[in-house]
Amino acid sequence: MVSTYILLAWTWARAAMAYRASFALMAVLGTVLAATDVAVILVIFANTTSLAGFSHDEVLFLYGASNVAFCFCDMFVGNVDRISRHIKAGTFDAMLIRPVSPWIQLATDNFSPTRAGRIAQAAAVLAYALAALDLDARRLWMVPVMIVTGVVIFASLWTLAASVQFVLTDAPEVVNAFTYGSGQLTQYPFSVYARDLVRGVTYALPLAFVNWQPGLYVLGRDDPFGTPSFMRFLGPVAAVGLALPAWLAWRRGIRHYRSTGS
Amino acid sequence: MSTRRSQGPPGPAAALNPLPAARPRAHNPALPSADPRAGPRTARHRAITLRRCETIPFHAPFHAPFHAPLYARLVRYGFRKHATYVWGALAGAFTNSVFGVLRAYVLIALWEARPGLAGYDVTHAVTYCFVTQAFIGPMQLFGGGLDVPERIRTGDIALDLVRPASLQLWSMAEDLGRAGYLFLVRGIPPVLLGAALFGVVRPSGFAGWAGFAACFLAGWAVGFAWRYLVALSVCWLVDDRGVQVGSLVLTTLLSGMMIPLPLVPGPLGELVRALPWAAMAQAPADVYLGTAPPLETLAFQASWAVALLALGALGTRAIRHKVVIQGG
Amino acid sequence: MIELDRAGRSFKVRREVVHAVRDLSFTIAAGEFVGCLGPNGAGKSTTIKMLCGILTPTSGRVRVAGLDPSRRRTTLARRIGVVFGQRTTLWWDLPLRDSFELIRLLYNVDRVAYRSRLDELTETLGLGDFAAKPVRQLSLGQRMRGDLAAALLHAPDVLVLDEPTIGLDVVSKAGIRDFLRRLNSEQGTTVLLTTHDLGDIERLCRRVMLIDHGRLAFDGTLDDLMATAPGRSTIEEVVTRLYTTGRETAR
């Protein structure tokens, strides 16, 4: 599985790197584009010292932790949401006749290493925030755990988004609200959002476990919404709880695939 | 005609393809004239062409002297063409609405910390957020929306350029139809959702709505003019993705779509509020909120629209030179 | 080698159930060369897609090389080669050579076997001239030869082709036909193809199947087919008669 992934990704990467100048330009511009979200946070904190009870550095920590996971998924999994294009163009048929999972073929299709710049950008923000905040070193073990959790949650979301497109071939854009919307939602401390919305993204769609709940633990803070402290450690459970239905939905989607044309 | 043409400023195409200045050009009345000084000066012409765009085929007998019906029809076709993607547009409206809600909460938190910031109250800030999300579709703030790059890539642009009508006006008319459709389907839902969830302000009275309508159109014109320039760049670039992404960065950040521009501090703030991107979202949103004077805002937008459309007209001429005359 | 037992596939189109294929049963033995005819929309492509696991049948049983295609799709992929005439299975932006290399790695083809197989295919299909070009720059004839080679690199037992000669000029057609005939006779590869080109049937297929309205309307040798309409001299006339009477009885 993994070796096939690397192989396919490498083939696409080589094709992308054939045009060096445009490759470098895209890497730089992609990083700048991703950094516009940081620019927004900086502009906000040029006008205030605290947002919904969280400081500049704390917000950057939450942003960085979520965005490392999000950009990682965007690079390595995000292409699966282009499935409706492949279905319409008939190229999904070609993926189904290969002895490799179509999920891997989709994820690596047109794989471009230029997106690595975004991960680097998010990682730099996270590193800055970790250095700037005076954190309890005994709690830092949670940082890698929350990033892996975030990767699994976002990857599951993207897989769900792709599965939905077996049915929703006419309006694939609707899934952007869930994939990119989740990326946007987790950039800020959840204390800015309304209680009901936070309940929804904790118990229905477990986005709170990407960076909010584990992040509170790392920052050594109580949840303003008053959830019990054991919730801070439930991230991996939530991730598996989302990955399972995503995998089932994908399998179901393949079995109901209708193909197009004559 | 060919000699007068060579006296004009050398366009980018001329720089790329040095050509004997007095190369004779077959005078085919079906080919649009590239002479900026040609043409009848009727009031209507001035009204629709903005500085008498030189690509209007004044010598084409079957369209002279008045093209309004043609462009009116193109507006309708543009509208209809996009009306076939109703599900896609609704999906876009949904996404814009979701992002509107998420951004609104962030702005609410900011205005709770700093009431009255930038002359807005909380309701202003929330309204700003949903109105700018509503602009994404009609103003095409994420770029694209034009057929020109694809037509240049496939070479079909040559067919468009020999039509006795300006490519720029043609695209502009179609884009107006697109904007009109997306205003209805992608523009209205986010604002209605914002009104239902948080409450939004509205322009007051007829004058308020009229001012907003004018500034909205002017904002669209600046947006179109900019996207048209980006689209033309394909003609000179092997890979246009760089320009596309560059434009995306500039537009999302500097239009005020992600954050109200009055929040940007210092001289940097002064600068970004004077650039053309501010005319695309910040300016019409401020007129909607009633936090900016409509006439001054309109003048600001119109000057950018004229400047960018004139650049686009020059670019169109350069492309014609490259594609039609040199057969490149 | 290929076995269909009352296989069917239906689609729901606006609450109505449309049967693209219903109760289709046939068996193709190893080494056969079978041509499949039928008017547009008769269910040929749906049948092909069920054979290679792209579509899951809604009823009945399908077996290819002893495997259920929809459940064992990736296992079956190593034993079957598929070519779609209307669309390529190659990577549009990669040079043909890179597409082949990718297929070698995807299918885990042994390097030595791959080398000799590719040389042989390059020779017989004349791929040498354009192997370095990206697929999108190939002519239709070149692309089809590339697609054929790609489908055969892993030495499949069965080759399934959906309209392989569509849109090709006479020379390209003749080349493809000659190649398929030799593949079948010299290597014993089982071939099933669908076509609208009766020349393909006449020159290649020992056995002809005619699918209409999702059912098998005829199955036999070319001579049997000709015998169904005694007064008619050409295959065109015979097939035209079969298509039109099929339409009438369906009404």
C-alpha cells in the first residue's frame, strides 16, 4: 500500500518538477496563499490583545497545530475530492481496472510536492508559538499525538467527501464546505463560536479533537464550555470513530458506482 | 492605417515579435479595426465602450453604428449559460454561507473585545462578513470565470478575434450575465442566512439601495477588468498557473474578503485601501453598510475600472497583433 | 474463462428503473476470439464493465478467470487486460514510456519479463517513434496502440476491448486487427471485443454475439449469423435486419 503510494506520488512529482521555474513559483505562491490565513490572525491581533480569552501566541499555536495536519492531508489525501471530475471524464473507470486501490490512485493523481511549502509554513507557525509560549514540558507529548489525530480526522473527512460524490456528481463543490470549512473552523479557539456549534463539532463531527480539546491540555487551560478534563485525551478514539464510517462509505460508494457513457 | 498603427505605443506583442513597422495589412472590412482613432462619436458609443475601446469594429458595416442589442443578448446568454450549473451555484452558496458563519464568529469575538473598531458596531461587522461572502460568486473573487484563457490555449481565440466585435466587450457582456446570475443564486443566500442567524443591517431607503447597486456594478467592472488582464497573460506565458495563484493571493487578501481593510493598521492600511482590489469588495460593502459616501466611493471605483479596462484594451490589441496579424 | 449466469445491471434514472443488461448468460472458453455486436445503448459497454469489475451486477453471477470481478477486482486486474476505444487508460500528461513504467510497477511485473515484453510490443505495434511523447500529443491511432500495449504488459490471460477500432483510419485498423489475430493465435490470449465495425467481426471473430435491449439476441459462428437471413449476401444487410427486427419485437 505505502510503497505503491510513494511510487505513484513520485511519478507525478517527477512530471511536475520537469518544469523547474513554474514548479518553484507554484511552491512559493502556494505557501504565500496559505499564509494569508496567518496574515488575518496578525491583523486581528494588531487590533486587540486577546480574542475570546486567548492570546496571540495561543491562537497561533492552535492555528499551527490544526494547519500542519490540514496541509498534510491536503497534500497527501486532498486530491480524492476530485473524484467527481474523474467520474465525469470517465477516467475513474481506468482506475478501477488497475490492481491498486482507486483511493490511492486518486490521492496521488497529479500529486504535487509544491504543497509541501504550506506544511512548512504551518510548521513554522507552530514552532514559533511553542517557543513563544511558556508551556509545561511534560505536556508537550500531546503535540505529535494531536497532529496525527488531526491527520486521521481530516483524511476521513476527505474520504467521506469523496464518497458523497458518487451520489452528488452534479454539485461536488458542496463538500468544500466540510473539508475546507473544517480547516477554517479549527484555525481559531472554539471559544469564539456559539455553544451549539461547538457541541455539534464535538459530538457529531469530532473536529474539536483536532486541536481544541488536546490543545487545551497542552496550554494547561480549562474548557470555557466546561467539558470534563478526560475529553482532552479522547482524540484518537474520535479519529478512529470517524475513520471507520468513512471507510465504509467509500466501499459503499464503489459498489454503487454507475460509470458513465455508453 | 498601417502606418498610423506603427506610431502607437509598442504593445507587449510588438516587443516580443519585432516586425517591420510598415508591414501592409490587408484591409478586410470583416476584420475589426485596430485603430483607436476610428469610429463615430455618438453618445451611446461612449456610454458603452468606456474610452472608445479601439477594437470596436467601426468599419464593419453590418454592426455600425450601434451594438447595444448584440451586447444585451450576450449578457442574456452569459446568464443562461451559468443558469445550467444551478446545483454547482447552490453548492457554492452553501460553502460561502458556511464560511460566512465561521468568519462572523471570529469578527464578533473581535468586536466584543474592541467595540466600535473601524467605525463598525458588531452588527456592521457581521453584515460586512456575509456581504463580502456574497460577493465571492458575482465578483468572482477567487479568479477565473472567463473563457479567454482556454480559448487562447486551444487557439480558438483567433476565431474570436476576427469577429467584428471587441473581444473585451464581448467577454464583459457575458461576464455581466454570469455576475447577474450568481448574484441571485450565490449572493442572496449568505446574506439571508446571516440575517436569520445574527441579524444584518440594510441600506436605508431608495438612495441607499441605488448607491449600493451602482457601487456593486462598479466593483464588478473592476473585478472583470482585472480578471481579463490575468486571462490575457496566458498569451505570453507557457504556464499561467503562477499568475492565477498570484492574482488569487492579491484578491483574497486585498479585496477585504477575508478581513475588513480598515483593520489593517498604519500606512500599509492606507495603501491597501487605495488599490484596485479594495474596489471589488471593501468599497461596495462599505456603501451597503452606509459607512462610506456613495459618490466618492463610486469615483474611486470608476477610476480603477477605466484604468484597468484601458489596459485590457491595449492587451487585446497586442493579442490581435500576435494572433491574427502574425498568425502566431 | 468468462462466465455470465443470468447477470443483470439496472440503473435508477429519476425513480424509474432502467435495465441496461438483464438475464444475460454466456460462457467464453479460454483461447476463444469473440466479437460482440449490438446497437448503441444495447448494453455492450455495461457488460464489459461488469466483466472487469467497474460495475457491480445488480443480479445474477459473473465469473472471469474463476473470480467474481466486483469482489476481487484488484486480483482480477492482474489477469485481465482492458482497452476502451473511446477513452484512454493511460496518464494524459505523462510520456507513453512513463505510463508503461508506471504500469510495470503497479502490476509488479518482473523487470526482465517486462523488458522483453515491451520490446516485443514496441516491435509489433511500432511504438518506437512516439514512446517519448506525452499521451495527450498522440494521434488517435498511436494512442490506441499505446493503450493496447499498456493492457498487455502484464501478460493477461484475457483481453477485453470496447470498440478498439473506433475512429481509426484503414491502415491503423488493419494494424490493430493483425496484431489482435496474432495475439490470439500465437499466445492463446482469450479476446472479447465489442465493435460497430463489421469488418472487425468478419476479419477476426470466429464467434459472434449480438446483444440487444440488454439480452443476448444471437450467439454463434459468423456462418450461423449469415444463415439467419438466407437471401442476404453481406454481413451489413444481415446485421441491419437483426437490429431492426429486434427493435420491432421489442415494441
